[in-house]
Amino acid sequence: MQDSSRKMVIGLLDIYGFEVFSVNSFEQFCINYCNEKLQQLFIQLTLKSEQEEYELEGIEWELVPYFNNKIICDLVEEKFRGIVSLLDEECLRPGEATDLTFLEKMEEKIGGHPHFVTHKLADKNTRKTLERGDFRLLHYAGEVTYCVVGFLDKNNDLLYRSGKEVMQHSKNAIIKHCFPSSEPDSKKRPETVVTQFKSSLVGLTEILMSKEPWYVRCIKPNEAKQPAKFDDVLVRHQIKYLGLMEHLRVRRAGFAYRRRYEIFLQRYKALCPDTWPNWKGTPEEGVRCLIKHLGYKTDEYKFGRLVDVQHRMARSLKTHNSWKETQDILMLSQNVCFPHEGPRFSFAIPGLCLQQRMPFRSASIS
């Protein structure tokens, strides 16, 4: 049941990752295409968008180079020329269409692409690693060789309309949702499997683009599924193809802490006598006064639509603020008078432990 009163939703998208087997077929092609597309989304929402935002705000910024896998996504999904379009075209055309004619069509249309190679197009050394019915894609995660045998049969939707009508009357809500009532009445030829997969993936990316995503990157430590064992080569390979080093460079060189002026001032105004307890000017003027008083270097922060602060300055501000709060608590404790001593009590502040005697009756604050 959907509750219309809910305003906040947290969704979890769990992706297994690239599949690379000794023989890779149509299923692996679809899964790896999905991962390629989600990696493109990750690049757009992190590396690309963050650096572009600095430029839009007029912040001096030296671009961090990274591999944009859009070229691979276009190779797979480009209209009329991508692998998906060529596969559908071969499935739907009249005549003797086979898996090998599909391979020949790819060699004709996209043979010059730097991320695509077949036995016919490869050089002498690469040809030794490819069968005549194979094609190889250079994904962002590495090379994957696909066996073209079975691609056409698996891509054709051979489920009869009567079978769909049976599924449509299922008591299971998920099954009924997968077979909408409008589809059997349509006179059009059913969509191929890869087209349905592509449409579903487009819908997924649209949902993700409309949300505020957070990423948890999982690193596979070894192939043996053993605890406390790390394969350095395997781990480094994953860190490289996931773009984690580039992302780390952007975060280090960039401004990890970004806040609106009023929020930043409210959080740290106690650190400057001119802004505490109340600042009379605009929030931006107050932030400038506060940072000038604390003496930070100009390369550690930038002013744009937001206050952009580097990671080390953010940590320093947090330390300053914690120390100021500790001093305030110490001052408060010194001003508490206890007319009658009693059992001692203690309370803790980060890095400090205070002890005092508990009063039997009352305490007054001077």
C-alpha cells in the first residue's frame, strides 16, 4: 500500500557489477550495458557536475582529468548506429538473418570504433584471442569478449499473446504489473528484449537523476571469497576502473564543505567577537568577517552562491567550535555555587572529565 502522506522516501539500488565469464552472451551484454550506463550517471552526478559547478560560480579551478565513458554508452545505444539498434534491425528484417549476419553488420557500421573489435578487424596478436563468432567491447571496467551465438534468438520476444493474457489474470500484483492489459490488444509487433531493457534503464536513470543519490562503492578483495585476504592487483584494478582516484582528487582539491551563508554563520558565529551573539549585517558579510578574524588562507575557501570550504579548513573550524563549546561549559561550571557538599558526580566533555560534588538541597547560579 502506498501512503500518500509520506514526503520522504529512501530507495536502495543494489547492482551486482560487471559479469565477465569464460563465455559471455546476450545476458552479460545487457548487464554490462546497465553497469556502463550507471557509471555514466555516477560521472555526471559527481566528477563532471561538481567541476562544472565551480566554473559556473567563477571559482578558480584546475580541471581534474577523468575518463568519460559516454563514448561506450553511445556505441551501445546510439540511434540507428548503436549495437542495440543494429541488433533490433537484424531481428526484424525479412530474409535469412543469423547471428553471423548481425556480426557482419556491426563490422560494417561500427568497425572503426576504438572500443569495438572482432576477429576480422583485429590485428595479428589480438586475433589469436578471438573466435570468428566473437566481438569484444572495451568497457570502462576492462575488455569483455562476447560470443554472438544466440543473440538474435534471445532478443526476439517469443512469448505468445495468449501466454501474456494468462499472466495478466494472475493474483500476484507484481506479475500483473509486468503484463499490462493494453499490451495484448496491440497489433504492433512486440518490442524486442533489448529494447525493453533499454527503455527500463532509461526510466531508472530518470528516477535517479531526479533524486539526491549517495554511493557506496564495494571493492572485491579476492577471488577466493576468503576473509582478511587482499589481492593487490585486483583491488587496484577496481579502484582504477571505478574512477575512485579521480573522485578523490576532486574532493581533495575541491571544496568538500558547502553551506549557505546564513547556515554557516549560525554554526560558527561564536568564534568571532564581531559576529557573536548577533550579526547586524548580511549573512555573507558576517561570514567574510568571521573567516577574516580566524585568519584562514584565501586558497582554503571561496565565495560564490555558497560558502565553499576545503576539507582541512572544515576540520579546523569544527575543532575551533568544539574548543569554544568546551570553554563555555568550563566557565559555566566555575560559576555554579554549591552551598552543601555531597557525593561527587562527573560528566565528560571530549578530551576532558569534570568532577563536582552533588548538593543535598539546592544550587544557585551567580
